[in-house]
Amino acid sequence: MKILVLNCGSSSIKYQLLDTENEFQVIAKGLLERIGLSMGTFTHRYHGEKYYEETPIPNHTEGIRMVLNALTDPKIGVIKDFSEIDAVGNRMAHGGEKFKESCLVTDEVLDNAHALIELAPLHIPGNIAGIEAMKAVLPNVPQVVVFDTAFHANIPPKAYLYGLPYEYYEKYGIRRYGFHGASHGFVAEKGAKMIGKDWKDLKIVSCHLGSGASIAAIDHGTSIDTTMGMTSLEGLIMGSRCGDVDPGVLTYLMEKEGWGRKEMEQVLYKKSGLVGISGGTQDMRDVYAGKKAGDERCTYAFDCFAYKVKKYIGAYMAAMNGCDLLVMTGGIGENAWFMLHAILENMEFLGIDVDLVLNDTLMGEDHIISTDSSRVKVAIVTTDEELVMAKETQRLVSAR
């Protein structure tokens, strides 16, 4: 079975074509960006080669056509025609309380997904656009939707309820949902195998650290808490998102600046986090370079990020009454050795003892970084959300 996996944003399409008959080998992958703007970009990777062009991409339907044309192109393609695509897996940012597991795409599923747009207004429209575009181009190919929130569907009320009038939960579904579910589940299970254990026998703290960042407490295979909330703003400081903030600050700013919801969301999602603290720097490598050069605001951004991660690790160890395995993943978690130093040093009291003689040559690969004497094992684990989506797609399509 050949499965096309799509991760569609509001102005982007990320894709992979995988072959399940060859251990889910990635045959081709690529990225379309700046969809709907005057000029877009298209990067397509195949057989170790790279194709790139700048071209207008007016909408997601045209973007999907470009993907399919590239996959079947005589020069840069990897399949002869569209009939070789057996199924499509789609990522959706939010499942609300309606969707607690992956499912086949139907008209009813799409109707319910439209109703969830208000929970993730920056993400779900793009997710839906990708599904509908694929329906328009390949109407007879079965599609599956994998929800980013599903892995956290069983966190208990004590973790998902906010200290707001309960009626708002009943009326609007205001509660913690969590995100990065596919990544947290994947790396927790994979990390456990790296230390010769079954993840369902362990207490695991999983740290997905990238431009978007979250931490999950996973107790014997089940997520019991996670840092992101109803939206992807809560929790850790991120690339351009604020993380935890006193809600009184928001109402204060809205009054002082005369902002409505759109203006406030623009600040919270796009102008905060590392960007906001440092004064414009989002990439952690650049933040670290600024810190080393003595830039005060880059130092603040770096230290705030590390501190918040360290604090949540301790909190989730307390919530589970212990921890057997600490996992680091995501772009920062897998590659930024300098940030892992800052997060993991001076945590011996919690049973975490890592070999700090690390360098960038060790990063980006699966390996254990805790010492033999460390009570809590610490692993860098490369994530693969597309593989999770492909496996879910195969499972559901095969079971039809």
C-alpha cells in the first residue's frame, strides 16, 4: 500500500509518500509554502534529489494538484500515475471532545470538523482545505484524519478543567486538550524500547521542543497531563507563542491598546515567545548565538525557555510520583545540545544525571544521554509524526 500523508496549514502543505510494503519507506516528500500569496515556493525531494521552484500557488486544491503532478512527473516523479496512491492520511490540529481517535473521512466527519474551527482558527481551516482539495482531485481514494489531540483524550478532569465557571465547559467545551499527540506517543514508546522496556510499564516525561513546544506526562502508556491547553498557546514559551501568561495581562493590554480578539491573537501567536523576548529572534540557534555574544534580551529568551522546561519536568515527575524515562524530541530537543545542557544540569536531586560532555556531533540521532548511575534514564529520540499518521491510515483503511 502506498500512502500519501498530508500536513496542511493555513498557507502550507507538507507531504510524504510512504510504501507500507517496504517497512513504510519514504519514497518522496516535500513542502509547499506561501499558498494564496503572490508567489509561493515548492520543494520536492525524491531518490536523494531535490527539486525547487518559486511559483504562484493560489489555493490548496492547486497545491494538491502540484504535489500529485510532481509525484507522477517523468523526471522528478516516483510513481507512474495517481492510481498507485491507495490512501491519504491527514493531520488535524484539534478533535475537541468529539474525536478521541483517528477515523476515516466522511461527510459527517468534515461537518463536525468545521464546527471545531473556533477551537483552532489558525490551523483547522488549512487542515480541512487539504482534505477537501484531495477529495476534489482524487475523489475515490479513501482518506483518514489523525487528530493532534487524540493521544491526550484520557487525561482526567483534575488535569483538564480550568478554574472557570463549570458552565463554560458544558456550553463551549473550554478545557485542556493538548497537542503534539502523535509525537509524544511515538517517542515515548520508542524511547522505552531504547532502554529495553515496554512503555506501558514506565512513567515517562516527554518533551517535544521546537518552534511549537509541549511536555506530556505519560503514565504506563496513557497521557495524564500536558502543557498545551484548549489552544496551542498554553505551557512553554515557544518560537513566537507566549506560553503561560496571567490572563489579567491580556484584558489589561486589550484595554490599553484598544485591541480586539484578532489583534490580541496576533500578539500571542506571532509576536511573543522567543521572538517577543529577544526582540525578533525565533530560531534557538540564533538566540544562543546572541546569548554567547552578550545580548541581554537573547539571554533572557534562552534562560526563560530552559527554566520553563525544567520547571514542568519537575511538576510532571511530581504528578506521577516519579519518572523512569525522560525523552527529548523535536527540532530543539533532538539537535540543540546547548539547550539540553541548560535544562538538564543541576537536576540530580530528581534522579537525573546526564553526561554533559556532549557536542553537536551526537545530536539528531537516537541515543541515551544519562549516566549509568542516573535513576531516571534520559534519551534523545527522533520523532516521526508522518510515520504515525501512515500507520493509522493503513490500519483504518485495511479494516474497512
